[in-house]
Amino acid sequence: MSPPPSAAPAGVSVGAWLHDCALARADALALLRELAGVSHAGLLANPERLLEPDALHRLGEAAARLRAGEPLAYVLGWREFWGLRLRVGPQVLVPRPETELLVEFALEKLAAHAAADVLDLGTGSGAVAIAVAHERMHARVQAVDRSAAALQLASDNARRLLSPRRAGGALRWHLGDWLQALARADEDFDLILSNPPYVGEHDVHLQALRFEPRLALVGARAAADGLGEIRELVAQAAPRLRDGAWLALEHGHDQGAAVRALLQAGGLVEVHSRRDLAGIERISAGRRAGGPRAA
Ligand code: GLN
């Protein structure tokens, strides 16, 4: 589709770019939409439309990054999670669709109009904390991360995505190691959520995940079984649950039994796992006995 050498430079059409870009079609369509303003419908209606030189340049740079293996979310600078457009960058894990299971779990446990203290451990881009705060106006949501750069991004996301008039006030952000990041050692919660680092330190998938922060994937307590951070998290979080309160966390596809055992060892009851759309045990949860209602 390139012009014959003798012709005056005729530019590159949208259709030609799509044909020649060597990207997965969905990625190519996303780049055209976001970087060149060409919708899928527009492409189908007029594949001969020429790309502006600026747009062509942006597309070329973005396509090269994707071909080098960088996630689309970093190339675009955003990823949608729970219908919210979160800014993301290499300082945070790209929010995954399966992590929405954690939000679903939280919304089941949080009554729509009741105040509740919720904690998100390892918030990254803020995905879980912001989604819960978005859906539950009266929840007082706090979030912890070990990375200052992640917290900066998360708080920017919250400012953009949440109404300043939320009944529960602004989210609160804490830098540090799980619950030790909180100012008060006796503060307890109605719900604690986490998508912690859980990838084993020698896991072969780390190569494919190389653009994402190792701190978010493997954590600061690297372990061959990937459970180094989860062990510590459960140990710190279980004693900080109010009566009847739930702790729910995401984990790897083969970690369900081990995480249930850790939750039980932490004294929690009604310990169970939930599967994601691919049928994989993806989150496990348990609650502290007592409280106003059981599940
Ligand atoms: N779900 C991610 C992956 O394996 C890992 C996320 C995490 O460690 N929390 O691709």
C-alpha cells in the first residue's frame, strides 16, 4: 500500500497503517482511536482517509512500544477498571479485569447507605479503593502502598474520578508496610481488601510482566511460592478486623488452598474462595467471628 517511488508523497491512509502495523488488531484499533481520533466506524467508512503527520508519528512511536512488549495501558497512559478511566504508568501494576471480583465482594459486604471503614492494602493505581469509594458514598476508604509514586498516582486518580462531595469524605492514603503504615496501631476496620504481590520470585511469567513494577508483582518479601507478602499481610490484617468484618484478597491461580489455610490460621471463619470468569480461584476471604450479621 505504500506509494510508488515516482509519485509525490501521498501520506499513509488509515487502512494502510492498520494493514502494515504488525500489531494485534484490537491494539491497533485502540491506538487509532486514542492517538489519531479514528473510530472503528470511521475506519470502516473511510479507510482511505490520510493520517495527519503528527498522528502518524504518535502511532509509530506507540506501535514500536507495543511491539517491544509494553502493555497497552502504559502506552495509552490509562486503563479502564470498574468503568472508571484510571491513569496508569510504570510505577503501578496495570489493573486487571479479574481484580473487579474484589470490588464485587466488597459491594456485597458494604450496605449501600451505611458508614463503614474500609482499607485497601497495596492500592497501586488506586483501582480497588476508588471503585469502592465510587460505589459506596458513605464508606470511609483508606489505602496503603509501599510506593510513594504509586500513592501519588492513586490520589490523582481519586481527585479526578470522585466527587469532592462524597459523603465519606476524601480517601486517605498511607505510605508504608501494610497496616504498619497507619498512624494508629489500634485502628480497626469493617472490611480489608487487597490485591497484593503474589508472583513467585522465580516465576517464568515475570519475563512477560517485565514492564510492571517487581514490587507490585513479587513484593519486598520475595518467596519462591509467591506467598511472602500474603503471609505477612494476613498476620497484620486479621487482628485489625472488627467483629464480623471480612478480609478478602486476590491471589495466584494455584494459591487458593494455601491462602485459605493462612486465613484460618489467622482465626477467621467462613473462609472460602471465589473463581474468576476463567474458572480460576482468584480471591479468598474470611471474616472475624461475631458481629451484626454472618455474611
Ligand atoms: N495478576 C497479575 C499477574 O499475574 C499479578 C498481580 C499481583 O501480583 N497482584 O499477571
